[in-house]
Amino acid sequence: MVAHAHFDQLRFTKEGWSHMQVCIVGAGVVGLTGAYFLAREGHDVTVLESGDDVAQGASHANGAQLSYSYVAPLADPSVLPHLPAWLLSSDSALRYVPRPDMKQWRWCMAFLRACRTATSNRTALELLQLGALSRAALHELVGQEKIEFDHVQNGKLVVYRDAHEFELARRKVDLLAEGGASQSALDRRGCIEIEPSLDFAPTSIVGGIHTPSEEAGDCLRFCNALANVLRDRYHVRIMTGTRVLGWVRQGRQIVAARIEQGDIRADAFVLSAGTASVDLAEGLGLRLPIYPLTGYSLTAAAIPDRSPGINVTDLHRKVVYARLGEQLRIAGMVEITGADESQREARLATLTRHVKEIFPFAADYANAETWCGHRPATPDSKPLVGATKFSNFWLNTGHGALGFTLACGTAKLLAEVLHGRQTSVDASVYSLNRLS
Ligand SMILES: Cc1cc2nc3c(=O)[nH]c(=O)nc-3n(C[C@H](O)[C@H](O)[C@H](O)COP(=O)(O)OP(=O)(O)OC[C@H]3O[C@@H](n4cnc5c(N)ncnc54)[C@H](O)[C@@H]3O)c2cc1C
């Protein structure tokens, strides 16, 4: 049996619990950043990870965008007219395949409810605040620990092919400006001035929204570097190859996480297991509204002068582009099909076709590395951060399409709620209760 000594100097002060033994489940970008902000406060942190290494789940080869201002939720009234195409077209970037699965249906109903204009606008403003907190927290972490992950602040250009969609986006610029975002709308010529490689696009672009402050970086490199810092500087134990099977509980308290070799005891537990959080929480009678939204990425050698230097989103195809050193990372597709990878080759071929519509010569596509991942998505696109009905069991999961972007902000928020401190942003909007 693997049993960590229970920390014997656990104290409850007016600041809340101090110097606890904390067990985090999941070593993706969310679990690792959570470990960092807790370990820095002096807690004794253990991270349990079922994979052979850190960041083998959704954090592995994602779109690399640190998209602090472009945080609009997927659930928006503008998606409703597209629903028939999602159901009927195999070429669509967004695809829905109904399954005989209550979890999928419940998620879809909640998603449709979140598509109301008022809800979507409110969520965008809330995520904008969380984005600002995340940017500050990431900069603090990077400044303090000096970690390398191809981090650049080179701005983002979201390009539109459809005049009506572009007009709707222009209006959203005004809304987000109220929340502090600095963005500008550009016509086609303006887009090409900012990103000359768009001049090779065979498809016509009507305009774009430019956000100069946006950033990008390699999430896998970030996780690897952060894991080293956690081990070396903060004495965090990262136990890879360690799958959590369930929990040992006593009333409203969790005593230990069950693994194959025995129990891991701790004072507090944080669930950050991506899409697997659902089953792990279900074992405690907690229903998490998280569903896997499958996506794909390509990583290919960038062709100089033909490849975008700025981060680009092709909104029509929902594809993002980021330069990571000499490589171009391309990510896209949103599938509500369960964690099903059977269409992988066909979908990657579709993604490559979509990419060539806008950047035909940007990278060595023939030799691209391919990847498939599952975004742990809530219906309203907001992560789940905070307490549960168990006094020492906390959530930090459900970051959907923005997990790399929001990880440092939610890690800070988690540390604040766990200590009972005043929070930097309204924590209630990230609680599990909001969706019940
Ligand atoms: C195609 C695609 C493109 C994306 N692009 C972007 C982007 O550009 N910008 C952005 O901000 N976000 C992006 N995302 C989203 C982002 O990647 C995710 O939100 C983020 O990686 C989620 O991190 P996580 O730590 O919660 O989950 P994960 O990275 O999946 O980590 C969860 C970990 O828990 C472990 N685990 C699971 N079960 C157990 C268990 N029982 N015991 C122990 N460990 C367990 C898993 O092995 C895994 O390592 C993208 C996602 C995809 C799929």
C-alpha cells in the first residue's frame, strides 16, 4: 500500500487551511498549473497521472493559442442556423453524431439553453475577466520560473469569409471593448497588411478582427518545463503511470484516492482529470456536465514567407494557426460524437483540405505530425472551479477549448477558494451549482 504520511502540522487559521497535503488528479496543463500555485503557498502537493508522462491528454498538441481576449463561448445564438449542416454534412468543421447516451443529450440540451444572447454575452464578459487574470498569472509564473515554451506575444487575427458573420463580429468587438479588450476590425486589405501570407489564400476573405495582445506557445513544452520546476524547486511528487480508480470516503470527507497499489491519503483532493473527471466524480455521486469535444491538429515544418507569423483563426472552418518556432501548428474541428476516434484519418484529410483553402503553401503538409484530442467541455464553455458537497474535494476541470489559455487563472482562483480568501473574479459563476 502506498500511503503518504498525513501532514501532522495541519492548521486552520483565519486564512483557511494552511500547509496541507494536497492530491491533484491529472497532470495536464490544468493539474500542473494548479499544483504550481498551491505548492508556491507552501502546500505539500502530489499529482497522480495515469499516463506515462505529463500532458498526454488534451494538453498534448492543442492549438497553442493563449487567446485571452477572444473568449466568446461556443454556445452562441449564431451557431443555431448552422445546426442542420452539422447534422447533414460530413465536411463540416462542427459535427454532431447522436449517440444513445443520456450524457450527450443532457449536454446538448444545456448547450442549446446557453445559446441565448443574454447568456452568451454574459459568459463572454466573465471569461474575459478570467482571461485577464490568466494572462497576469501566466506572466507571473513565466517571469518567476523562466520557463521556455516558444512563448510569443504576436497578436491574433480572426478572419471571416462571410459578410454577415463579419458584421456580427464587429458588434461583439464593441461589447468586449466594454470588458477591456482592445481589438480592431479590418477589411481584407488591412488583414493582408498585417499578415501578408493571407495574400496567397485562394478563398476570399471579407475582413478580420485583430487583437494585438494575444499570445501563443507550445502547451506540451510548457507542461514539461513546469513539471521540472515543480519537482526540482517545489518538491512536488508527480506520480506518472498512476491511475486513480476511486475514492475512500468518510461521510462528507474524502480520505484517500484509490490506486492499484493502495491508497493515497491527503487533506484535500483536486480533480483535474480532463474528460475523465466525469467518471471519477460519478463515483462520488457528483454529476459533472462535461462532454468530450473531439478535435485534431497538424504540426508541420513552416515554409518561410508563406506561413503566418501572427496567430490566425479561420472562423468559417474553426481552424487556428500558430507558429511554434520553425513549426506551424494547425488545430480545428469540433465533434460532438463521444470520445470516438474511428473517423480520425478522414477528419484529418478534411482538416488538411480546409487548411489549403486559406494557407495553401504555408507548411510541409505531406509530412505533418497528426494528433487527435478531446476538449473537456461544459455546455456554457466555462470551467468548473470550486467546492463540492465533500468538504475537502475540489474541482478544477472542464476548460473546453480554452484550457491552455485559462489554466493559470483557474489555478489562482482554485487557490483562493481553497483558502477561503477573497477571489480575484466572481467564483460563483464557475461553481458546479450554476448548471444544476
Ligand atoms: C484540437 C484541440 C485544440 C485546442 N486548442 C487550444 C488552444 O489553442 N488554446 C487553448 O487555450 N486550449 C486549446 N484546447 C483546449 C485545451 O487543450 C484543453 O482545455 C486543456 O488541455 C485541458 O487540460 P486538462 O489538464 O484539463 O486536461 P488533460 O490535458 O486532458 O489532462 C487530464 C489528465 O488527467 C489524466 N487522467 C485521466 N484519468 C485519470 C485517472 N483516473 N487517474 C489519474 N490521471 C488521470 C489524463 O491522463 C490527463 O493527462 C484545444 C483542445 C483540442 C482538443
